[in-house]
Amino acid sequence: MSASKSLPKIVVFSLGGTIASTDSGSTPRGVTPQLSGADIVATVPQLDRLAVVESISVRQVPSGDLTVEDIVELSRQVEQALTSGADGVVVTQGTDTMEETAFILDLLVRSERPVVVTGAMRSPGSLSADGAANLMAAVTVATSSAALALGTLVVLNDEIHAARFVRKTNVSSLAAFQSPNAGPLGWLVEGRVRLAMRVAPLASIGSVLHRPLASVALVKLSLGDEGRIVRCLASMDYSGVVIEGFGGGHVPAKMVAVIEELVGVMPVVLASRTGSGELLRETYGYPGSERDLLARGVWSAGVLDGLKARILLSLVLTDQPSRSQARDRFESITSSIAL
């Protein structure tokens, strides 16, 4: 038996992004996604020692051009690869929307085999480019039995993060990806996967494949906000909205009537614009406080930030025909994030 037949099989899905970007030499100058999945894998010949790697180019775009629909379809391809015998999957893409991609995969991929999302903060031609090291680390995690049943993971800068917690927190730092609510699950050292903690599986979201996805708005409040944007949403083609309020989940008192009226039209989810911590439920009692808004029918995002709450609301509204069923599913999943 050849050595390769004893190695695990890893499928790498490439979507583009900085890890796939080079300078074409044209005007205007600047790097753009041009490398295929095979090109990216070829930059790390050491992968042959870890796994039999198959590469599939799905997209070749900046991550801001990806859509929720793109990642829902990717989740189907990931499941198919795992069902067909892959021991793990790695997804490479741009870092700008990586936390959203990873969370969608975390919600939709049901296999216990590792799914790892990675990318690069610096393009391949840059001084101290990080893409090759990140890909090597991601494949290492995807081949590890320690990564089984952890949901989707994000691996960059030799750190292992749970998709449900991770955020991009800096424009250009190699340490841009952090998990403010929990910290990384673990790290890599000398090519070894080390896990300090584990996360429980998320509650099932159901099936959203081959269905038009519900459109959900995301609104971030600021000082002196009068709710003009929120007021307009009722007449627009949205199925729901996530409002990033102040602190523990607060809005100006003058917005309460606007929000209550919108609750009569569509689901309204309240998150915190701080980006970390769990939304309060029972502390403050003034108009526009979390107690006041929840009593008026607003849903709590719990520990989710606005970006992830928007993803979750869109998917549950797509899967569940009634608002009450959608709310039950939304709350079962937010509850399963932090047991």
C-alpha cells in the first residue's frame, strides 16, 4: 500500500479573497483574486505529508462579493464532499466576510467531520505573507480527530476559533481574528493541534436549500438616532430586521413607538452594537430598555452580534413558515450557542 492511501482526504474549496490575490500588472494597480484552488494548494507542497488534497474552485472574488446564497450552496457541496468520503474540508476565502461564511456553514453543515475556514491578511506577493501558513494550519486541524464534532472552525495565525464566536477585529493585523466572548478554542504548536475547550453542537436549523432566502436588514444605532431608517423598513422588501442597540440592548425612547409598530409587520431582533457580551433581559426598565423592548415582542439575539443574528434570522425565516415557529427555532439555536 502506498503512503498516500493511508493519509486522510481533505477537500479544499476556494472562493477567492486575499489568499488568492496577485497583482496583474495592469492599471489601476492592486492585487485581485486570480489564483485557483489548485494554485493556492500548490504554494504549500508540505501538504502532501498531511493529506491527499483535492481542490475545487467555487469562486474567485473578493469576499464582499459573496452572497448568503453562495454560502448556502457551498454548504451543500461541503456536505456532499464529506458524505462522499472526505475526512475534512477546508474553505479559503477573503477575510472581510469570513465570520459570516463560517457561521452559515456552522448552522447548515451537519457532519461531525471537521470544516475549517481560513484565508490570509496579506497577499501571496507581500512581505511575510501568511496564506501558506494559514492553509497548512487549517489542513492540519481538518485532519485532526480532536476537531471532530466542533462545528465549523476558523483557523488563522495558528489559533483555532469557533465560528459562532469569532470576529474580524482589525483591518490589517495578522491577529485580526478574535473571539471576544470565549477566546480561541485552541492553537497549533509545532504542527500539533491543541484544544483548551470544546463547544456543544448547535441546534438544527432545518433545510434552506433550493428556497429563496428571506431578506433581513441590519441597522446599527448611533447617538441621537431618531429611527428614520427603521421607520422605512416596513415599506421595503424585508422579511425581518436586526437592530444593533446600545450597550446591553437599548434604544432611544423616541424610537420605541417606531419599533413597536415594526414588530407588527416583521420579526425584529435586538443585538448589541458592542459586539461582545450577552444581551441583557431583566436589568433596566426605562422606555427603550431591554426589558421594555422584549415585552413589546422584540426577539433577543442573546450572545450573537448583529452580523450573525442577521444570518440566523434569515435562515430560520426561510425554513419556518410561521413567525412563532421561526422564533422557537431562533431561540433554540441561540440557547444552544452557550449552554
